Amino acid sequence: MDRKRLALWFDRKGWSDILILAPYVWLLLFFLLPFIIVVGMSVGTKTPTAPPISFGGDYPLINLQGYVRTVADSLYFRAFITSLVSAGIATVLCLLIGYPMALGLTRVSRSWRNILLMLVILPFWTSFLLRVYAWMGLMGKSSWFNAGLTSLWNDIVPASWAVEFVPMMHSNFAVVLVMVYTYLPFMILPLYASLERLDPTLDEAALDLGSKPWQVFLDVTLPQSIPGIIAGGMLVFIPAAGELVIPTLVGDASSPMIGRVISDQFSAARDWPMASAIAVVLLVLMVGPAVLYSHFQAKAEGSK
Amino acid sequence: MAAAEPFLRIENISKSFGTFQAVRNVSLNVEKGEIFSLLGGSGCGKTTLLRMLAGFEEPSGGKIYLDGRDMTGVAPWDRPVHMMFQSYALFPHMTVEKNIGYGLKHEKLSPQQKADRVREMLELVQLVPYATRKPHQISGGQRQRVALARALARQPKLLLLDEPLAALDKKLRERTQFELMAIQARTGVTFIVVTHDQEEAMTLSDRIAVMDKGEVKQVGSPGDIYEFPNSRFVADFIGSITSFPATILARSEAQLRLSVPALGGDVVARDVPGLSEGQDATVSIRPEKLHISRDRPEGANAFPGKVKDLAYFGKDSLYRVVLSSGALVQAHAVNASRGGEASRAPGWDDQVWISFDPASAIVLAE
Amino acid sequence: MKRRHTFLVSMLAFGFAFFYIPILSMIVYSFNESRLASVWGGFSTKWYVSLFSNKQVIDALMLSLEIAFVSACVATILGTMAGIALARFTKFRGRLLFSGLVTAPLIMPEVITGISSLMFFIMMAQWIGWPEQRGFSTVTLSHITFSMVFVTTIVQARMLQSDRAIEEAAMDLGSKPWEVMRDVTVPVIFPAIMSGWLLAFTISLDDVVITSFTTGPGSTTLPLLIWSKVKLGVTPDINALATLMVSTVAVGVAIAGVVMNRAERRRQLDEQMAFRANG
């Protein structure tokens, strides 16, 4: 191909092909292919070689032991339940705290609103690890926060219930608390975005037609913010359920969460098939509903 | 009881936002079953007044009485006053019938009665086939009717319409005007319309209040306001008009004689009470009250000039005539005849005479 | 209408207290004389001094900044390309898979991304002998992959808002499609591209999980260093480090806020002037 034809090709079609293909190929190679490898590993067999995996051998080519064990072995099953329940509680708490905050943000004056929004986003820009760490400092046995809670508790309960300190660290409570803390901005921001878009005259119309403010909230505001609730819920629930850092730092080691189990199976136990099988199951549980939801969402948008 | 209490009595209402006075000391009476318009440009306070009637704004001073009841401190949801919003404010997540039935939630009616009322409203605005559509699935004109039906469903004492026709295109607007009037006549509900469009106000209303800078300038029937404006502002705001400064020379036999230098002579007009000789005044005249002719007409109030500009509309023409003083007047002429050279209408640069009846001149003491 | 929102305002106050009390507490304790992190032993800046003399910390910080810079730049280029492609080309073969690939890393649990990247690198080393060793290159590659989709999301959203007519105008005036992109599209969406870069940079700088899987011996980023220390408990020098990082970000965000606010006010003023000039 001579240079002129090359230039012609580039002007007409080539530039758009390159625009699409460069990121496309990158994602296929460094995101999809690794994931296909995980799916492949999940049906392999653990061996004491390096890498610690083989196909065939004692088992037929496809070994489904990993998947069987995720359900049959109570360790894995319990880890799944712990993760889903903790993430679920954290999501609900984020919604209960985040919704009034997001609604409050839409009601304050414009200059205040910008400052407060900045304050919501600010923690998001600071290190996630350090935000978890900040709570480690507060929850520890001898911290001022724990001491304050302890004396408060000892004041209000009978003397026989008195404690030396509130056992917060290394519990599922701590995991949920820190999850709420770290993921709350992910709930507030989409909620704020969907609440801010609502037309305030709709509220006035409902007031005008005889609804009291709380009825207006239930009839007009809440139904229209459901997309925001779902978006925020997914942004909190999915990463929380697969969380590794929080349970490692503040969680209860005797009831591990699934992210921790995957990591341990992979690194410590060197059981790649097991780690991969759990990862695939987790992904189907988490991302499956999200994909379905966005599919139906797109369909509903399309029909408008 | 003294003279019959008006249905809606607005008494010395004021509203300020910070240092800005949106509404200043407005008093109005509205009778039951009227279509009453608040007319004015943007920022004249008409919308604020409407929002005070709906209960969205609390007046800074004054009182509102509806059907004898003081509305001070009554929450929007407790007022028998409903509003048709300029944006219509239809609930996007509810169907047409849910929207219309929304206010009925708060009425003690059986489900059957509510369904019947919704049905009745759908029939009133001719939207029965669209009952289960969502607002984004119907046209702008249909949305407007849903908003109207929704506001009427609870049978309010007062219906507030905020720029009801502004969002519609011109053709639809004309048709909808008559529909609105028909629906008002059928339901007998008192309508208060806020509009910036004088034509809309003129065709729709029984009475109009013209507002400017938070004050009511004049209240009257469309005819009163057009033919007998009480101020330069009202005269200029409604329709087109040409005004000249004048000085009163004499008052006699219910007639005024004024010197109008811009017209190049004296004008005879009907007497207006409260004026005195030697006082400065304004003479205004509407274009359709001016006659234009090639020959000098009989009687007073005739002035020579030259056609400077001419817009031919078919049924009528608009002339801009420059007078000997250099002043411009606008004159409207109906093209009543068609034919030969003798009756040919004046054209560009023709020497013409303009004249008007003494009763047509509006004399204002400003 | 002015209504009081007592409940909403108190929820806001509670929420912000919840957000900031732990951070403030951490900052206060970074000036603690005592080695015991939870006992106040008087004011001291000694932990800052020991932090700055710790070569390990400085090395880790430099490595983190290098990785974040390189990966943010590449991720911004690739992510912008994908964002423009998805916003402008509504039909091409494989678009559905492409848009799926662009969303999936956003919601993929990090552990899974981490182990899949690690397995990929190990298998590649087996099959084609690359990468010989894990470290800077493998970490950077994985950071590019999961941060580029954030850039794509931002750019795509901005593209969907922008007026297509200006691009058509440029084409009508004789620009070829790629020239339109260079002269019109990219300059118009440039603020979005910049915020994409900043986001990619921050994400890379902050990442623990994926880095911990894809790094190799000798390549310890700052988050990994903190991670290994924090696992052992609360220490005052980490408090000092955290304080420095939080205040850097806060100052950065505050400056950005002031600059943006100025620009916005300037724009409003200009518009008012233009309006007056016309009126």
C-alpha cells in the first residue's frame, strides 16, 4: 500500500478503527484473558508443582471439586453468608444515613452545598487504607473513643454488666462499621445526583393537591429516586461483599469473609483451583444481578 | 353584614425577599366564577402573588380572605386552592389517571367515587384514551390538559393558572384558550391566570389587573384597560400607541383644548376630571383610531404629514406617517375597498392627512 | 418557600462528624509524644522527623508516584479513546462486549482482579517467558487496566452532554474526522480528560489489593508498606504519615475548589457584562 492510499484509509476509516481497537485490545488482553484463565483454573487440579496446577491426571480434564466444595464445605459456605450479610447490613445502614444526607444537601443554600459536597468527596481522595486505619485507632481498647463509650455504657447499665472496655476490634460489628464509613460517599453521591435532578415544582404540585410534606416524600421524592438508590446500593454492596482490607485489619479471624478466603486459598494454601472457583461463584453472585439490572434499565430507557 | 363580601379578597398584601420588594401593598377583589388575570412583565410580582395565594409564600404583610376565611398560616395542603403549574409539574412516574387522581387521595371518597371522578375529569379534558399513558408518552397540549384536570379534580374553590398557554405553540394556544374558557364555564370554578401575554389576558379574562414593579396599576375589563388606560405604563403595555407631550390650553363644555407641538397644532379631546388649565399632560392615540386620507377631512384634529413606511397585511395596512414637526405616528387602515385609481390607498411618500375623533384621544395627566 | 429541615440538617451534621472525627483523632495523635498510640504523652513532632529520615518510606513513596504517573498517563489516553469511541460510534462489531469490558472492572471485586492478574502474569511467564520478574511493569500494567475504565466513564458522560453540532460544523468547514477530534472534540472535553487523569492517578496511588498480588520482590509501594505495618497495629509514625497524606489531599482539593470557583465566578461575570453590553 503506498502512502497516499494509507492516508486515505486513515482519514476514512483507519482513525476510528484505531480509536476503538487500542483500548479494546488492551482490555481483551489484560482484563478478559486473565479472567478466562481464572475460569480455566477453577476446573483444574491442585498439584505440588510450580505453578501448582494441572489438568487431567487423577481427575478427568474438568474437575468440578472446587465448585462442589464452595457449597458443601461449611467454611466456604459460611464465609459467603458472612460476606453477604455484612455487606447487606452495611448497604442498608449507608442508605439510612446517606439518604437524609443527600436530601439535606439538595436543601441547603448553593454556596453551602458546594462546600459540603467537597467535604463528602474529600475522604474519597484520601487513602482508603488510612481511613480504615483511622478507625483502628478509635476502636482500640485504650483509645479515648472506646474509653468514652465504656464509661457511657457503665453509667447506664447495672454494675454487674460493667465492662473494662467495649470489645469493638476484631468483630463483624467493626467490619460493618468501617464498611459504612468507607463506602458512605459511594451511596451519597449517586443519591444526591438523582435527588438534585428532581423538579422542585413536583413537590409543590403535590403539596398543592393536599399532601403533607411526609406524604410528598413517599409519593413523589422516594419513587423518583429509586434509580439512585439502586446505583448507590450496588456501589456499596458489590465491593463490600468482596472486601479484603477491612476484614483483614478489623475483622474477626474466626469467621473470615470471602475475599479473605480467596486470598488465603491462593497465597497461603496455594490451592489455585479452589480460589478460582470461589472467585467465579462470587462474581456470578455479585455481578450477575448488576448486569441484569443495567440490561433492564437500558431497555426501559430505550422504550421511552 | 355590610356589602356582600367578595369571594376572594386580597388586602394590602406585601412580600419582600431580603431587601427586594416583590409585591407592594396590593389589594384586589375577585368575584366567584370570574376569570381574573394578573398581567405584567417578568419581575412585576404576579407570580409571587400567585404563590402567596397557593400558600407557597407567606405574605410579609396583609391578608388574604377566601370565601370569608382568613388564609394566613394555612398550609398549601390545607387550602381549597389548586394550581396549574407553568411546567405542568406532572409526576413522571405516574400514569395520566394516577396524576389526575392524586389529589383525591386526601378526600374521603370510596374507591368507586374516586374512579368516577377521575373518569369525569378525563372526559372533561377529552383524554379518556390516554388514561394509562405516562406523561412522557403524550403531547405538550395533552400534558397541559392533564395538569388542568389534576388541579380541577378536587373541585377547588380557586384555580391558579401560571402562564397556562406559554409552553404551547401559537396554533394550539388559540384553540386551548377557548377550551379553557369552556371548561371554566362548565365547572364554574374561579380562575386566576398569571400571564405576560396581553392578547392571552384580553381574550381569556373577565377582568385584568395590570401589574408593574410589585404594584397593581389598573384593574378593569379588557375593554376598560385598552380604551381607558389610567397611566402611561398601562397605555404602553397593552397594544400599540403613539403618545405626545401636551399642554392644556382650555376646558369648556366638557371639552379640552390642548396644544401639542409635535402634531403641529391644537387637539380637541373629551374632558378628563382633575385637570386644570396650563397643566402639562400626555395625549395618546391608538393606531386604529387614526384616519388617513389624501384630502383634508372636515372637523378638528387633522394634521398633515407624509407616508414614511407602509406595511401591507392584506386585510389592513400599518402606516408610519412623519409629521411636519418630524414626529412619527402609527396609523392602522382597514383595506375596505378594492378598485380604481380614485379609491387607491396612499402609498410611500404620498402627502396625507391624519385625523381622529375627539373621543378617541386619551389624555393622561403625566 | 422557606421550610425548616431540622431532621435533614442534623443528619448532615451527624454524617460529617462521622466522616471527620476519626481523621481528626488520627491527626491529633500524630503529635503524640508517647509510643503507645492511644495514650496521650504530650505534644511532639518526633514521628515526623523519624518519618522523613526513613529511607524505606521515601523509596516507597517515590515508587508509588512513578507508577501512578505512568499508569495515569497511559490510562488517560486509552480511557479517553474508549470513551470517545463508545459515545460517538453507536454501531460497530463487538460494541456490546466492549461496553461490558469497560463497565466490568468498575464493579469487579478487587481480590478477583488481583488474583486473575497474578495468574495471568504467571501463566504468561510460563508460556512466552514474559514477564521475567514481577515489579514495576506488572503493577503499572494492572493499574492501567483498572483505572482506564474510570477515565472512560468520565469522558463518555462528558461526550454525551456535548453538542454534536459543533463537530458537524468543523466537518462542514472541511476538517477530516480525526482533525475534528483533534481540533474540536478533545479541547472541548479537556477538563473531563484532566479529571480522569487525576482520578486514575489517585486510584493508582491508593491501591493495595491489586498491587499486593501483582508486585514482586523489591517493589514495595507506599500503600503496601503501610499495609504491612498497619497489619501489626496502630503506630504513631503511621499517624504522622496519614496526617501528611490527608493534609496534602485536603490542600490540593481546596486549591482546586478555589480555582474552579474563581473560574466559575469569572465566567458568570463575563456573561453578565456581555449581557449588559447587549442590553
